[in-house]
Amino acid sequence: MIIRSATPRDYAEIANINVLAFEERADEALIVALHRQRALFDPELSLVAEDEGQLIGHALFSPMLLQISGATVRAVNLGPIAVNPTIQRKGVGAALIARGHELARAKGFALCFLLGHPTYYPLFVYVPHAFGMSSCKTATHDLPESELDTRKPQAADLPALRALWQHEEAQVDFSIDPGDRLIDWLSPNPLITSSVYVLNEEVVGYTRIHRDEGQSPGAFFARDHEIARQMARMIGGGARIELPLHPASASAGAFPEAHIEAKSWEPAMACAFQPSPFDAYYADVNAGRRPPGRPIWPVAFEIA
């Protein structure tokens, strides 16, 4: 068996392996394909395992920029990782992970993070509870009526969208830089609507909302507290909603009566390759001195 970087000739079999490994569904194969369209995609970190000329496994290490303690940290996210079911539990996945770690470390990435099995990945020096999720539950009936218009994001909106993300997420640990291309702000899922909010021809807000979760946006960035409150009123229409805000989100202060909860997950793991702001952050989280970070995952994961 050899581990090497994938080439375009491998793409069809990589998709097939992901379909076979994940209960014969297409989601993970599509996620891999979408990640190849990201500007930060590194083809050397898309790894395949090959045995006697046949591909038997694949692991995708996706470069991402994280905000931790107000600093930008270069990291990779591992996932999906897939092995042909006929040869699982024979060390193929372990070999892919080891080689991916070796390459990522050599390229200067500070850490690898993932959502994975809490007893398997610690074998590769991953620590649990590295990040988690957060939400802001609030009523909207007392919020101000909106003066905002909404429409689809456009390429000309990108500087404003970047500014909104930086304002909203600058102090949120494990916030993932969404990217600077329009494709990074448009969900590939037809059930998810990506919207910008406009006031006097200025882009002042952004959301992604699943049709079946209309009162629980997947992303929520606002210019200021007043805009955040108007956006929340538009989303909720007077009903109670749940926003993906963190205690450190800029818009958290727009809802002083809301309950904002941040909690970590055991499967939310990270493996450090070199010293970085992650070290002090993780120590503080585990000592209860700060809330766990919360990523808003790239749109490439929004298949299901």
C-alpha cells in the first residue's frame, strides 16, 4: 500500500469509495467535490491509499483560517475520511491520517480539527472538547419592525460581506474564515437560502436559512445591534427564534434578555502540530475560564 496525493484521474474512484464507506449515500462524495472549489484547497492534502493499483481509501485535509484569541491560525480540517468497507480495520485510515499530519505539519499548519469518534481519534493525539456550538434563543415580538430589504448575495457585495464577518466574529474562538469568493457565501443546498440585508442600498446583514429551520439560521452577521434586532424580527415575525450567536459575537449584546449558551462536544477534537494560540485557549476552556469556540462551517458542508 502507498499513500499519495490524489490526481484528477482519481476523482471518480474517490467519489465511489466515499459512497461505499458512508452507507451508500452521495453526501460525502459531494462534500469532497465542493471542497475542491475552495480557494484554499491544497491538492497535496487530498490523500489516497493505493494497493496494487487500486484505490482503497481517501482522506481530505482542508486548509482553513481560524480565529483564536483574536489571532488568525492556519489549520486543516480532516473530513471526510473513507476506506473501502471490504478492507476496513486494517490500518488504511491510520496510514492516511499519519501521512496527512506529516504533510500538514511540514506546510506550517498549527493544528488539525475535526468532528469524529471520541475513542478513535485520541489514538492520534487528538484532544476532545476543543470547540462546540452556541445559540441565542430570543423572542422577537418586542423587536423593532424592519426597514430592511433582502436579496441574493452578489459579487459586488463581497467586501461588505467580509466586513460583516470580521465585525461579528472577530472575538469568537474557532470562527472559520468563510472565504472571499461569492461561491463561499452561496449554499449549494437548494433548501438553504443565502440572503443579504440592505438598508439605503448598503449591505448591512447576511444570513443562511434552511427552509425547514426557518427560525434557526445557520449563519447570522449584522452591522450593529439595531440591524441585528431588525433582522431577528424579520426572521421570527414575532415568534421565538434561535440565532447561531456566541457570547463573544458582536450581535450578542443586541439581545440582552436572551439566553446565550455555548457548550463543547466530546467529538469536537483537535490535534496540535506546533505552539499556537490554541494552546492557551484550550487550557482556558478546560479550566472553565472561557467558553468553547464555535465554528460556522463552510457552505461546502451544507449538502444534507
